[in-house]
Amino acid sequence: MKKLLIAAVFSLMSITAFAQNVDLRRKITVTGIAEQEVTPDIINVSISLQEYMDGKKKITIDQLENQLEAAVKQAGIAKEDFTVNNVSAWNNTWQKKKTPDFLASKQYTLRLHNLNKFDPIMSNIDPKGIQSTYISSYDYSKMPELKRELKIQALLAAKEKATYLLNSINEKLGRAIDISESDNSNYPMVNQYANRAMYKAADASSADSDIDFKKIKLSFQVSAVFEIAP
């Protein structure tokens, strides 16, 4: 009998604890979405220069680099936006002694905020020394601020949706219980047409390039759980 009593008490305590853990609040779950497209204003361009033979005379990587540095300075590009990305046997004395006609190359990264500066820069470099140019990546300078603004807009949209849905059944919106977000933004691959235009623009004899970019589409979804006011 005593054992049965203990078991009954234990069962009652378990049921009471379970009931206490069950959320009996009336709730409504909604989602809000905020989207915006922006045009990239930061373009990272990779430029590769390589030595070449002009008859018996070698046009060195130092000469080509001096031309590039002067063109970048003339275009008003900040020093921190022009960096050496990679060096291929540029200062390898052993390699040069072993193969006197070895042609060294160097790769640079140029960060542009205005694409109109690209053609003038490339036109001041010996076209025979330009191995390749291409757009490696791009971004938007005010991305953090825009993301924060869109998340707020998505949350407000969720709240507005919950409000008018509850109003339609004569209920009132209570406090927020849970909020979660998801980033559905689309950062498209660098437009291949743009890179072809970059290659074309590297040739000083070519016409002006027509570089096109796909816009970055930012999209945020906020899922919110609101309590229905008593």
C-alpha cells in the first residue's frame, strides 16, 4: 500500500511538472521580408604584368611596374587600394642564372571605386607587358548599414502582418516571444562579360570598354512569434 502511495505521489508530481513546462500562451507566428538591390561600388581588379623581349632588349618587370604605379598615382588611387598579389620568380637570382631568357611576372590587386578610372590606367602601361586583367570580386561599401536597416524593416513587416491578422479576428497583439532571422541575399558571380571587357580594355588599341555588373540583391527574412494579448 505504501509503495502504491509513493508511486501515485510521484506520478502526480511528474504530471504537475509537465504541465508547468507546457507553454499555454496563445501565440501567432509570422514572417517578414525586406529586400533591396544595390550596385557594387567596390571592384577588385587583378592585373598581371610579365616581362617580354623587344628584339634583344628585355622590357623588365621593374619598368612595367613603374608604369603601373605612375598610372595608379595619376588616377588618384589610394596606396592601400593598390597591392602586390603574387610574384612569379621576380627576384629569383638562381632561376635567372639558370635560364637567362626567363620572363618574370607579377600580379597586382587594384581596388576601384570608379570603373571609369580603369581604362586610363591601363592605357598608360605598355600593352605588350600586360599578361591579363580580370575582375576578381566586388562589394558594396555601405553593406553593414544596409543589412542592419533591412533586418529592422523585415521585423517591422512581421509585426505589421501579425497586427492586421489579429485585428481581423478581434484579437490584439502582445509582446514578442521569439525572433529569428535568415539571410537569403544573392551575391552573383562576377559577370563573365565584364571580364571579357576587362581583357579587351587591356589592349591600348581597343575601343572603350563597356563593363556591366549584376546588382547585389540583399534579402532578409525574420520569423517572429508574438503573444496574443489576453
